[in-house]
Amino acid sequence: MSEEIQKWEYRVQTIGSMFGTKDENIEATLNEWGDEGWEVTHVYTPEGSGKVTIVAKRPLTREAIRRRSMPQYNFSGGKT
């Protein structure tokens, strides 16, 4: 009996500006990602940027694999 290895997809986004990042914007981004099933693994501030970079992961689904392999298609209704 072989055990299937969990595969992940990752998301990285930098938010804010050189003037800083508001807590409300970070919170809104985290809540939106949480609703989409993302789990944040790292948050860091690139030195001197005032911005925040968020790294997250979620289990890789068959739908996500299909979307990546055929990005020209909209899987909720046909070709885009």
C-alpha cells in the first residue's frame, strides 16, 4: 500500500508602499486568502521597503493543475 504525497501550491504577494503597510490592509489580505483556503507560512518586510511580503500555501487540487496546464480556458464556462 503506497501513501500519496501531499502536493502544494504557493502564493507570494508583496503589499504596501514605501510609506508603509497599514494593518487593515494586511488583515484584509489575510482574511481573503483564508477564505480561499490559503495558509500563511511566512510574512516578512523586505529591508527598507516599507512593504510586507506574504507567503502562503494550500493543497494542490486537480482543478488547480488543470488551470495551470491550460490557462487559456475559463473552467467555469469555456474558452476566454
